[in-house]
Amino acid sequence: MSDLITLTEAAAIQIKKMIKENGEEGANFRFSINGGGCSGLSYGMSLDHEKSEKDTFFEQHGIGVVVDEETAPIVAGTVIDYKQSLMGGGFTIDNPNALVSCGCGSSFRTAKVAGTPEDC
């Protein structure tokens, strides 16, 4: 199976740094979708030591990546990057399935999944 999402090298470096700084050696990077946000869905990223048989697991740049079965079709083809600017750094998410995105960049909806929109 091909990887559902792509972590850029910059994103992988930042995730490895977070794993080390938080004493989470052996943790995987979990990418998920939650209801809410201005457009109905929001992204979730966490460090996780658990994975279930309903999760898709793969490795990129030496990082274990976990995506649950409900999230997988919504994020297929997504690229996660890490950008540094004068205002600081942060992850960017380029999801080809997102039809509408909020100005904050962390909320979206797809053609098939509207989520549960909230006020900004």
C-alpha cells in the first residue's frame, strides 16, 4: 500500500525534535481529523505510542505514521510540511481533498464530509 500522506523532510525533522524534547522516544506521529472548526473539520496531530488494527501504519524519514480508518479517505494525498518564517514556525497541510478551507488554515471540509462547523 502506498503511503496515505507525505511528510516532507522539514516536517520530519520537526517531529523528531518534538519527540526528543517531550521524552516520547518510540512514539509514532498520529494524523487525524476531528469535527469542528469554522469549516466543519479540523486536523489533529499528536505523538502516540498506541496503534490499533483499524489504523494504517507506515514509516517516512524514520518516523512511524498512524492514520485511523475514518481519517484515511479524507486525507489521502495530503502533504505535511514545516515552514519557518519571521513570525515563527508551523506545520502546513496541503490536502487535495479539501474543497473549502477557513482563513486560519486548520479547518476544512470535503465534497463528502462536511463535519460540524463552529463559529470562528
